[in-house]
Amino acid sequence: MTQTLFNIRDRLALVTGSSRGLGNALARGLAQQGARVILHGRDLALVQAEARAVAQETGAEVEAVSFDVTDAKAAQQALETLINQHGVPDILVNNAGLQRRAPFNEFTPSDWDALVATNLSSLFYVSQVITRAMGERGSGKVINIGSVQSKLARETIAPYSATKGGVALLTQGMAADLARFNIQVNCISPGYFKTEMNTALWQDPAFNQWVEKRTPAQRWGHFDELVGTLVYLCSDASSFVSGQNIFVDGGMTSVV
Ligand code: NDP
């Protein structure tokens, strides 16, 4: 029963921003469960190399696709080609993201624009192509990657927080519009995980100490700790769950 409920074998999953970091771990996790996975990033050679590595490691079917998620036209063209070649994804994970840090009064308009384009507008561009096709088929799962900052702000990252708050509400809005097509849209909001994006943080002993103190679990997350929630949200086990935001953060957002 449990095996059937959570079974995602042979389902086709596109994970944006899976050339490295959390997206790569999420894609690996899906491949380990037998899903057919499409890795993505801007550097095709890097994505192809990762696709080969994941296929070898998991025995799963793994493809590579490359486009800039902030370019609506390029995304549409690449996704239409992908659909023609591989079929309509059963699962879309909107993970590609960017971080820029500066005090609010010093933030530049170009950094603001880059954050909004990468962390928020891209979800609209990428999702719409896929959810139209999912809608015609009558099924689909979309998982948006939010953040602790979908709920809580922090100094020097006001624009990032604004985009991640937007991701949480976009998730609810998409859930409202897409449920009639049997498409469930949910959000996973990770706590602190050591990736390239936050190198400056985990290399700073004071920040490490802050994370360990501020997180009830008293530590950073391990990449594979995101996979269980993702598999649940990609599977039939969550067929009546939509518009939710699940925090995988060691309890951080539950406490002051
Ligand atoms: P990384 O910087 O390690 O990876 C980011 C990924 O996104 C890369 O694969 C990168 O590929 C891709 N990407 C970035 N910009 C674009 C673009 N314009 N077009 C296409 N691909 C792009 O980040 P993380 O793994 O840390 O973060 C992944 C997600 O998780 C983000 O949405 C982030 O906000 C979120 N998150 C991360 C947390 C953490 O602790 N690390 C905590 C909470 C949320 P490439 O540059 O090769 O194109």
C-alpha cells in the first residue's frame, strides 16, 4: 500500500536549476525512486555531465536541458522542444534561484531585477508552458522551492525575501487555478543548507553559530532531508493536497 501510494517510478520530472546544489540533490532523489529525470541549468556541458553521473549512480533515465529561466521566449522554445522529445512532464520542480545581499539602502535596481526575474518571474514563464500541457492531459504536480524567507525576513536580503514570499502566494494562486485540471501545486521551503549560493554564510563561523542556535535541530540541513517531502508531493499520496507550503527547516520557522 505504502509502496503504491508513494510510487513515482517512470514518472517524468523536470527539475530547474539542477546542475548543482539543492536542485541536483532533489533530482537525484527522484531518480533514486525510479523517476525519469530531466536536469537543467544554463551550462549545457555541465548539465549533460551531471545527467550522465546521475544516470550511472541511480540506473535511471536522465536527460539534460539548458535555458535561462529569466528569458520567457527561450524557456518556451526549450520546453516545447522538450515536450516534443520526451512528452509532458508529470512533475515540475521550480528550483532555480539566486541570492544577492546588501543593506536595503544600498541595493541596486539591477540586483533587484535579477532577483525578481530569477526567483519569481521565471516560475511564471516555466510553469505556464508545462501546466498548459499538463492541463490538456488532466494531471500534474508542480513543486515550487520557497525558503524560510517565504515567511520571515532578515537583514541584507529584503528583495530575496520579497521574491520568496511571492513564491508562496504564487503557489496558492496556481493551486486555485489549476486544481480543476487535476494539477496539484505545492511549495517546499528549505531552512539553511550549505550550497554554493550561501558559501559566504557557512564559511563565516559567527553565522554558523547563529544557524545552530536559531534552529531547534541545532544544525544545518542535509540535502537528502528534502527528498522525502518532495517524493510525497510528487506522488499519489498527495492527490488532495494543493497550495501548501511545507517548511523543511529543522523547526526554525516555528520558534522565535
Ligand atoms: P545554487 O546556487 O547552488 O544553485 C542554483 C541553481 O539554479 C543552479 O543549478 C543554477 O544553474 C540555476 N540557475 C540560477 N539562475 C538560473 C537562470 N537564470 N537560468 C537557469 N538556471 C539558473 O543554489 P541552491 O541550491 O542553494 O538553491 C536552490 C533553490 O533553493 C533556490 O531557489 C534557493 O532560493 C532555494 N533555497 C536554498 C536554501 C539554501 O540553504 N541553500 C535555503 C532555502 C531556499 P547555472 O548557474 O549553472 O545556470
